[in-house]
Amino acid sequence: MTTQHLPRIKVAAVQAAPVFLDRDATIDKLAGLVAEAAGQGAELVVLGETFLAGFPIWNGVLPPVDQHDLHHRLFESAITVPGPYVDVLGSIAAQHGVVLSVGVNERAAHSLGQLFNANLIFDSSGRLVNHRRKLVATWYERLTWSHGDAHDLKPVELGGWNLGALICGENTNTLARYALLAQGERLHIATYPPAWPFDQRPDRPEYDLLDSIRLRSAAHTFEGKVFSVVAATALDDQAVAEVAGDNARVADMLRSTPTASLVVGPRGETLAGPLVGEEGILYADIDLSEEITLKQAHDIVGTYQRLDLFEVRMDTRRPTPLAIDQTAEQFTDARQLLDTEVVLDV
């Protein structure tokens, strides 16, 4: 393997707020952000969890009986994959010659009731090369999203990048992370929401989203000797106002749990950021060849793994609500043919 297969790359982690539950306006904003990052020389542009077109932050702060209108609006702003909005996203990547990763709310093709938290990766020609669905919606997120699957839980080669992606809490799933590394991941994407209230009791510490992101990112990069581009969405005043209304406590819960974006190197070190709460773009130049020396110490999918002792299996099928077996139908047709009385006219 030559160094041309372990390239140097300029990456961009975009922390931005979608136009709340407005698909078309959010795509317009995305186009501007990609143009800005590409203008700074970024070859990989990463946007956060369900950037298109909003994270269901109301799940954690409103009673379920008060969420129906927001859920309906979220569904209306969601997209099908494949579909015309996927084509638009691909054209934005192609126009600027970048690899683009973006989180989306995905409608199930067969049911108006099912939504997935998905991440899409487009290559620099605009082709959709990876379509992931979050394995497990976390805690109150299950009011919105169905469980995903391991389809496309694999790195995309992209001329030596070996680019993989996990969504939010998946970065705590040890086997999901191992699955990417065991398939040769070198560059990792981790996406996060704009806020995540968890425990607002005065006698208990609140869930520190910034610290959890830092810990997860350092763990994966250090263990795998990979680079990680961590992109979160941001929380703007429009989102807070539409969810909280005049409820000051709800508004405070949303604003008191900010998220963060950063870029992390293969020693677990922070290369850019963290950018906390506010909108902005982080840039970093990375050299994928750095993993070679570092893996002399720990290569958890190679020399530091006991393949004779441990075995991991993964089912990459994409489940469907109905499997149609035509075998029985064909058999019935054949029996009917055999049972038909044939009269020969001699």
C-alpha cells in the first residue's frame, strides 16, 4: 500500500441550526454552508444529526399528549430515500466537489407512521454511497423513530478514506464501533443533536452532553487509531420558541444542555474545537497515515485482537414489513396445471 491510499484531507464539522421543521429552507441553508466550507478547501463536509429538518427535542420536555402537532410537522419535513430531495443533496455535493454527510429524518416508503433517524453520505460526484439508519432510538427519541438496522454499517472506501459514520448514542455502542473498525475504518463521522435534557432534578447532576461527546470521541479514536469528525446541530431561538412557547422552565431545559462539535485525532487528542452551542464551522487537516505507527502499540482489529478466541457476527439485511414468497404460488400453479384434464382431439 502506498501513501496515496492514506491521503491528507481537509475536513469541516458544521455546527448549524436547521430552519425548524422547514425542509426546503433548510436545504437552502445547507447549500450555503457547503459552499462556505468548500470555499475554505474542505473535502469532507459533515452536518449533524437530523439536520434535515430538525431533531425532536420536544420528546424530552413535553408530555406525549402535547406533541402530536410537532410530530406531524416533523413527518411533513421528512424525506424518502431514494427520492427527489436526496437528488438535490447529491447535486449540492457534486456542485462543490465535496464528500457530504448529512443527518435526515427519513420516511418509511410503506407507512406514513414510521420514521427513521438516518445519515446519508454522498461522494464528490453526488452519488449516494452510504445510507444508515440509527440502530436504536435513545430513551424518549423512541416516541419519534423506529429502530434501524446494520445495512450500510460499513466504511465507504473513497480512495483510501474508509469513511464510516455513527449517529449520536451509537458512538457508545461498542460492537457498532468495532464493526466499523473491523471493516477497515480510518476516518469516522459522529453526529449529535442540538440539546439533550436528561435529569433536571435539583439534587442530581444533569447529563453533560459536551463531556459525553468528548469521552466517546476520544475512546473511538484512541482505540481504533482513527480520526473523527464530530458534528452537532445547533439550537436557535426559533426552535426554543416553537417548542417551549411561554413555558420558561422548558426553554431553560433546552438551553441548559448545549451540544458541541470537534475534530479528534488518533491519540484521542482534540484537533479543532470544541465549538459549544453556537453556530460555526470547524476545520482540520488530517493525515490518515498516522495510524500506522500508533497501531504498533494497539491494533484492536489486528495484532491486538485474538481472532482465535473472539468472534463477532453482524446481520446487514434491511428488514421489511412483509416478505413475499412466490414459491408456494408457483407450486400451486404447477399442481393446477397437472390436475387439469387434457382432452386430445384425435
